[in-house]
Amino acid sequence: MGVRTWGNSPVGSTEMVSGTYEVEGEVRCRLLNALPLLPVLPSDAWESPLVGLLADEIVKDDPGQEAVLDRLLDLLLIAVLRAWFARLTRRPRAGTAPTAIPSLGRRSG
């Protein structure tokens, strides 16, 4: 499963979550093209139990652990993107609101 944690202090004040997706396809390209190089979402900008759950699960080596971590990262990515896009719609910048990004399209119904 690879490296799950790293750093220079187990009690440090900064935590970072990193994940990779090895998927090719149109949806991935459209999403990545719509995002800035480094979207930032401060911890005080959203609430989610997913980070704590991921922290609890990342230290385990139980059967099926890779599937659990993969799904948690999927959920976390979706939650972060939702919160990030929601912040943009509250503070609109030209062409950056989710419904105004041509590569993502518009929501129907």
C-alpha cells in the first residue's frame, strides 16, 4: 500500500493529506483543467468527520484496508471540492464558480 505517513515530528502542528489517482479519462482531465494548480481549503473553512476517520484508519493493517483507504480518499476529495467550490460561489471570481466553468458543464434539473 505504500507510505501512509511521514514527517519530522509525530506531534507536529501541521498535517497534510495526500493521495494519488492513476486514472486516465475525459472526466479527470475536465476536473483538473477546472482547478487551480493548488486549490487551498483552510481547515476552518469546512467541517467533516472524514479527516479524523482517515487518521484513525491510516494506521491500521486490517483485511481490506486498501479498499477502505481508497474509498475514504474518494469521499474526502469530493467533500473538499464541494467546500472549495462553495467558497467560490460565495466570493465569485470571474469564471470560477462551478456552474460557470465550461469544462465542467452546467447542472441539469
